[in-house]
Amino acid sequence: MRAHGRGAYGKGRDTPWVDDSAGRVLRPYTASGGRTRPGIALDLLSRMTATGVRPRVALGAEHTLALRLCAGAAALTVAELAGQLRLPAAVVKVLLSDLMEYGAVMAQAPHYPGGGSFAADDRSLLLAVLDGLRRRL
């Protein structure tokens, strides 16, 4: 097993240990301290942006990377952040919830067609996604 970097994170970067063949060496839920439920409810389509406020507490590497991603773009959805961080969405929601409590990021509620919620309009949204996928194939 070949891990990159020193300690738990790579050479001055905030990236977790990665094994060339096995992938992430650390378990994803260690990033959230084992927590599976965020303190603030977030939707996968909530758009996250950095506020410019620096947390007064020491942040873990995943918190820091999530904050950098939010600061580096106009707005990213929770789902996009989960993909870029390569962590389960539940873990990313906990991390973002922590950052919201520190005042470092803010969330914008998702905008659904017709102003409803996903639960209220899930069939039409899923059909639109399916139609879009078919057009790309």
C-alpha cells in the first residue's frame, strides 16, 4: 500500500490519504466525527456559498476543503460538493452544517420548477432528467 504525503494528509494539501489501489484510506465518517445527521437540514440541491467569515475554531481537512470549494465558485450544490470531495452526501451535509454554524457558508434553498418541492413534483422532475439523459445518448 502506498499512501501519498505525510501524516493523515498530503504534502501541505488538504487531501486525505489515498492508496493507489484501494482509494481513500480513512473511513468517510471520520471526517464528520462519526456523525450522520447534520445540525441544519440541507437538501442535495441546496446551493452553498462562502460568506467570507473565518471560523474561530480549528477546522479539519475536509471542512477546510469544503470551505475552499465553496469560496472558489459562485455557488455549488451539496451534491456537487459531495462529488468533488468524494464523500457520501450525508457526511458532506454534516460538514456543511458545521460550517454554517460557524458562519463560514450559507445555503440557498433549491429552486424547483413551478415553485414546488421535489417531493411534490418528483415525477415531473425525474421525467425531465430522463428526457435529458436520452437526448445526450
